[in-house]
Amino acid sequence: MTKHTARHLTAGAAMVAVPLAGMQLYLKHQAAVSAASPKPIEDSTDEALARLRNVDPKLIAYRETARFRAGVTGAKAVAVDSAGHTFVTGLNAIRIFGDGEARDITLSDTPNCLTVQDGSIFVGFKDHVEVFDLAGKRTAAWPTLPTGSLITGIAAGASDVYLADSGRRLVVHTDRSGKILGEIGKPDPSRGIPGILLPSPHLNVAFAADGTIWLNNAGRHRMENYSPDGTLERFWGADGMSVESFIGCCNPSDFALLGDGSFVTAEKGVFRVKHYLSDGRFDSFIAPPTAFAAEITGLKIAAAPDGRIVVLDRGDATVHVFAPSGSSR
């Protein structure tokens, strides 16, 4: 693919290369539809909501294998490292589960997000990142981002780090020391980039195996893939009431990538977790709305290296673990 095209992946259809001019018209149309006809879940009837909450069991391909209390106040985020340890953030703390009893790392403030890579814990606070080792020692504090920043997601690689900035509606590209290398996702009609539409602060970012990144453009109800230089490579997703679509004002609210390039998405309003294939086609439910508390604040998700899906129910600070129904995990 050249820098003059982007691919739109439509559920049930093959990848289609779209010329830049056509892409721009399509994106302008989508933006107009989103602006003119929002479909907040609150406007749906009780009957419609009931249908969404009652998922056909045949569509559920995972089972819950574990559930435990995170034991933190104000649960915010969850991550899983390469060894399978689970990390949950809360009020001025990170709690780590694995290898026996849970242990805590005390922080000076409450983080919004975190990720763990090569033994380093990258912790995202409102406007800056701090890095800790697994023993809890702070090894770095990065410079503060510009006014208005709100870090809500982090993806860390061997040499590059990407910060999802919900406050400024973009992704910040840095090196491992926090030096800013670029910004991704800002509106740029000349490159077919409509910009990130974010009615609520639910922006996240993740690495793909090919070195590109994915982000959830929640207000546009879709997933977007960018190269490191900020080129929009492809996207998929649609607004709607069907099981394969994303409903409400702004979904998916969170996501994770699996090792095979497929996606796990979480939604708010009607709280559910779904699995999509690498080309954006809906595959199955991981967890229906009935798997979670009746009144919840939101879901955060992480993928374990063995394929299990870890879901944090922020409302009651409960961690749910799901595995494919046919697996022995």
C-alpha cells in the first residue's frame, strides 16, 4: 500500500483499496453522519436494551475461568506481562497478582493506565509517564506533556512508546526515554485522516506485529491502524445495533490485540466484550453483559500471553478471566 490509499475493512468482506479522493469523501460523509445523527444508548428503548443484554449462547465462545477482587480503591486499569502476572491500578497504587500473594507498589498519584514490557512498568498519569521496575523502584520520570493532555493508554516496544492522549485527541510517539518523536491521529484531510472523535476519554493504543499501531476511534465507532509516520493505513468498524457493530455515542471503549492479530473489544453503555478476526470480521462474544455487575463504571481489558482475556470491572474492582471454551486453561 502506498501513502496515497487506505484500506477500509468491512465485516464479511475482503480488504478494499480506496483511492485517496474517494477515501476523503467517505470520511467526510462518516464525520457528517456522526455529527448530525448521534445514537446515544440512553435514547434506546428498554426493549432494545434488553435484547442487547440477552446474547444468544451460541455466539459466546469463551468461558469464565477465574474471578477475584482486585483489592484496590478506584480501580482504573489492568495489564498482563509476558509471565502472566496481572497488574491493576487504583488509588495511588499498583497491585500485582502472581507468584503467591498479591503485592503493592505505592505511587505518588493515581495512574490512568499502564503497560509492562521487558521488566519495566510504564505508568501513565494525567500528563506524564513514570517508569518502575518490577520491585517497585522508580527508574524514570518523563517530561510533562502539553496543557490539556490526559494519558489514557500506553503501548511500549523495544525502542518506541505510544501514548494515547484523550485530552488532546491524538497519540504521542516517543522513544524509551520519553523524547517526543511525533503525533498521530490529528485531522489531516490531505492524507485522508478525519481525526479522532472522542466524546469521552476512552482512547487506547496497541502495537501490531508489523510495527504499526492500532487505536480505537470511539466516536467514529471504529478501529484505526497507523504507520509510525502517522499514515492512516486501514480501518474497520461500524455504528449500529447488530452484534458485530458498536453501539452508543462512543465505542469500543477499550481494546487489546491478540498474538494472531485479532482483536478483543470492550464496550460501555451495554457492557460487553467481543472478539474480532484480524480483518475486522466479528467472531464471537467473550463476555456478554450478564457476566458483569448490574451497575458498573466501565471495563478495561488485557490479553494474557496464553490467549486468556483479563477484564477489569472498574465498578466493583473485580478481575474476570476468560478462556476459549474449547481450551483446557
